[in-house]
Amino acid sequence: MAEDIPVVIVCGGMGTRMRGSTTRKKELVEVGGRPILWHVMRIFSAHGFNRFVLTLGYGADQIKRYFLEYERMSRDMTLRLGTPADGDENIRYHGVAGHDPWEVSLVDTGLHTEKASRIARVAQYLQGERFFVAYGDDVSDVDLTALVAFHRSHGRLATLTAVQVHLQYGVVEADESGLVSGFVERPLLPYWINGGFMLFERKVLEMMSAGDNVNLETEVLPELARQKQLMIYRHTGFWQSMNTMKDTLLLEKIWQENPPWKVWED
């Protein structure tokens, strides 16, 4: 049985790079008819992690509405109309959900709060020794069970999933005189970047709560590195973020063909 580790999904940002393309909160933009946030949750659920804490901010009302209507919008049902009973007493759902039962805590963490401070503000919902942190718009086929095993083996405070990405342009290969010898289309860059899917020991919450507006990427992670308490889990499989509508179209195309991040069974 998988260790019961809560999953914090950071989804309070304004998604400025998606502005003008949609009126939806970025995490609710759909791929394959489901919000990208749902895909992230299904990835964790496939590995047995079903307790989610969402740090809300901008667009909190949209995310709350989505989950309040989740059962009604995703299940077959029979309605009894014109009867005295109110609410769900007049609704009978059919079949079973396509995933294990989820516990989802929706917590308003402020409109302009930095990520680490958002996480610190949900500390009361994070029972246990450790917790995941994920972004609400990154999907991957990372082996979360292996990630937990790796984290436990090294004994440090934090692990982040590191990935390599392709250059978005083709590369021209030429000698010093300028003679072209060939082209390489979107080569894989040799650098490792933060792909999210992070795992922290509870002690890290002390760093995250050190101020009212603590930045995760520029303050907490560098400080963990200085203390030699941060490790990376190198993931060489699929990973893709959804920051722009171009990314959305790419993910939709992949979904229609063979989505590597679909690690769950229908």
C-alpha cells in the first residue's frame, strides 16, 4: 500500500501567458474534455495518492465551482423532479467514479501570495511526515512511487523532479567559415530544469512560513540547496507544461494520439 502522502497543488496564480486566449482559469483549460488540473490529479491518484490540497487565489471561484459540480457533471444520474425533497436526495448517481475516492481541500491563500507562502498557509491540512507539491499545469509519466522511494533513500529534506526539454527552434550546424553541414530539429538541451512533482519533509514548512510572501523557486529551493538538503530525481520520460494556448493545442494533439502521461486505467 502506498504511503498516504498529501498532495499540494499550487493553482493560485494569474496565468498571464494564457490571458487573451481563454476566460477560464488556466488549470481548468481542458485537454481531452477534462481540465489539465484533473489530469494532474489522475497522475497522483494512479499511484495511490488521493488527498489533495489546492492553494487558491486568482480565479478561486472557478475552481471551487468545478469541484462543487464535479459529481453532477461527470456521472450519469437519474433525477426525481417535482418531489418535496431537496438537493442530492433527488439525484441518484449510476456506476462508479473512474478513480479512487478523492479528498479535496480548497483553501484560499490570497490573491497575490507567493508559492511558498501559499503552501505554508495550508500547513494545517498536511498531516504526516512529508507532502508533495505539484503545479496545476504540468503533466508527466514520472514514476511517483519510485520518486518516493528515492526521497526516502537519501534522507534529505526535499526532492524535485528534474527534466530536460527540447530547444523550440532547429539548430544549424556549420564550421568556422560558415559552411553548413546539417540541421538538427529541436535538439534536446543538456540542462536539467525543475519539472515540479516535488516531495518535501514537513520541516521545510518552517522555511516557507518565514515571511508573508516567500518565493518557492528563488528563496526556499536555493536555501535548501545551500544547506545540502535538496536532491533531484532525474526523469527522462515525458513531461510537458501548459503555459500558453500553443501548449494546450500540443497536449490536445498528443492526447488524441497516445498520451504518455495517461498512467491510469479508465
